[in-house]
Amino acid sequence: MLLQLNVQNLATLASVDLELTGGCIAVTGDTGAGKSLILDALELALGARADTGLVRAGTDRAQIIAEFDISRLPSAKAWLTENELDQDHELVLRRTLTSEGRSKAYVNGTPVSTSQLKELSEQLVLMHTQHANQKLLQTKHQLALLDEFADHGLARNAFQTAYRDWVETQAALDLLKTDASKADAERELLGFQVDELNTFDLQEGEFEQLDQEQRQLASGDTFLRITEHTLAILAGDETGGLISHAERLAADISQITNGHSGLQNAADLLDQASIALTEARHEIQHAHDQFDLDPERLQFVEDRLAQVFQLARKHKVEPDELVSHHQRLVARLTGIAEANDRIPILEQEALELEAVASEKAT
């Protein structure tokens, strides 16, 4: 039931505040007094299309507020609850229009779309205009009147909820079946691709490791030549190498540092150099000893890399993306399988919901 209608700056109406009580209410007045504007205001509050020409001249904004008592409108309460807009038994609709053409709608203080407002208004007000009697010929309207007369509002809402659940589930099932049909060819291709990549079994980070190892093995001769030459220079022959020369120079300079701070610094630097050269020799020697010039291993690594590049070209990805690409294919194939497994579950769920809807309809 409409309790109050407040109108501000609408057309010729500066401010109107109507408080309504139960029973029949007649609004009378001379032609042009604004009776039809009150109905226009109510229609706007209920979601009718807004026209910037309705904003009162000289003002920036029009506002309509309509307050309803919905204690006896279970369908309206159900709609509000479903949309998380319920507020006890009261309902306040607010609509604002600006002279620039912007329009906003609110339900219990929460912004909503005009389509939502129209959907709610169907549960609140039935406006009879000229030729409105033709609605009596519509089956939908006749059923609504019959339900209202028999006080079947709650039962009708329960059926509508059950029916909507069934329709949504059936729609999801139909979509799933359509997708499954389209996915048959894709599933066959995916299965082949996944099997191929499973057989190759490239591990995370393996490509980078193979690439680095190939570079080292391929340059094995150069590696050994340079490391052996460097070790020879550092260690030297019977006359000594860089390390022993640095040690002797540090010792010699230390003998003549009396009063010469610069010479002492030089001796310290030579001593540090000999230590650094010794540490460098140990690192180079370790790398040299660990290196294995293995032609068979080099051939294996190069063959493996060639397969990586071949598969990457085939799947149109970069070599270092092949593992993640494999994972995506597996996920997609799993998703298709899970969707197919879900079809019988949804079929059973749809049958159960259909039975519930049929029961609510009786």
C-alpha cells in the first residue's frame, strides 16, 4: 500500500507531499491543477522512463520519494530479500532527475538500476489507465487475480522459486551438453598432444639446464686449454709462478719499508694479491678437475635440445614455455573430462528440481 508520495521540482509542481490512508482516495481539481503530474511522479518512482523536460524550470534536479507498506505483499518482500534490499515491512523508493539528463534510482537507500525498479514495481502497484480493462483478457493477469483472490501469494512465490531453480539448472545442463559436443574434436587433439608431451617428460627448468650444459660441453676443448694455461701461469715451473713471485715481492718490499708508509701499503697489497691468486688457483683447479669432456653426454644433450625446439615449434610456443604449455593442455583436458562427469549429476539435479516445481504447482 502506498503511504506517502513526496514530489519536488517536477514540471509545474514545486513541492507536493501526499499522505495516503487506506480505502478509496479521490484526487480532484481543476484542469491543469497537476492531477496527472502526481500519477507521472508515481510512475517515475516506479521506474518509468525519465524526460529532462520534467525538471521544473529554474531548478537543477527533481526528486520523487514513494513510501510503501509491504506487510501484505509477500512477493515484494521476497524480491527485496532475494536482492538483499529488505527492510522490515517498509519500502522507500527514491528517483532523482537532473536537468542534464542524468537519472538515479534507489530502493531503501541503495542504488539500483531502472530495470530492477520496474521489476519491483510489478509487485507494488497496478495502474489502470484508459483501455486498461483489456488486461482482463490476458491469461497471465487472470491467473494473478485468481491467486490474489485465493490468497495464494506464498504458494505462488514458492512455485516461482522452484521453477526458476529448475529452469536455471536445465539451462546450465543444456549449455554443458552443447559445450561437450563441441569439445569432442578438441578432446581428441588434446589427448594426442598431452600424450606426446607426457612421453617427452620435460621438467621445470630442464631446458635452461640443458642449454647451459651444452654450451659448456661444446666448448670443452677451449675450457681445458684456458684453465690449464692459467693454472700453469699461476703455479709456474721450478722458477715459480705468479703466486710465488707475488709472495717473494711482498717479502722483499717488507724489508725496506722503514719509514716509508707507501712501501708498506705496497707490501700489503702484494701480500693480498698472493692470497687472492692462491684462492683463484684453487677455484680454477676445482672447475678443471670437475669438468668431464664426455662426447656421448654432449650428443645426448644436443639431441634432447633438438627435440625441445622441435616440440616448441610444433606447439607454437617458446622452448622455455613448453612446460607451462604442457600444464595448460593437461588442465584443459581435465576440465573437459570433469564437465562430462558433471552432466549426469546435473541431469539428476534437474529431474529432482522439476519434481519439486511440479509438487509446488499442485
